Amino acid sequence: VQLVESGGGLVQPGGSLRLSCAASGFTFSRYRMSWYRQALGKERELVAAIISAAGSTNYAGSIKGRFTISRDNAKNTVYLQMNSLKPEDTAVYYCNARWNLEDYWGQGTQVTVSS
């Protein structure tokens, strides 16, 4: 099983980034896919999640209206479009796949929002 995140980097406040998470080694379409983040000195928190069957999503209140999670089951990839980024969005962003008792994590990608 592999989850490989990409798309992180340094961006100015108000800018945008699109994170990608390429999955392999499991039946991607079955899994709830999520993005979490962990800022320095803070606990890991859920940012956004998407459930495959209905494509329903949920978002943390702090990013609602600015971030959009989506998935492409044909490409085994989940995305996080991040707009209007703020310095407080600075964190390592992790991809997560969950189904029943199975729970997988990527290695994380750093997002830094700074002028």
C-alpha cells in the first residue's frame, strides 16, 4: 500500500496550491479519503474528507469555503484544492485512506504560507 502526496510548497498569503495523493495497493474506490494536517507543536487535525459512493464531503470549519476535496477513482488519486491560503494554513498535509479497520497514511507534504 502506498499513498504519495505531492504539490506542497511555499506560497504567499492569498495564493493557491493543489495537493495530490496518488494511491496504490488497495481498492481505492472503497475507501474514505481524507486530508489531515499537522502544524508545528499542534495535534494532527482533519481538514477534509470524501466518501466514494456518494461523493459526499465534509470540511473543517477553519477551511470551509476555501478548500475543496475531490477524487478521481479512475486515477486512484485524491486532490485538495487550497485557495485564499493564510499563514495559519502552514502545516504538513497528510493523505489518509480508511475502510473498515484498514487505515493508511502518506508521508506528508509541507505547505508553507508566508510572505
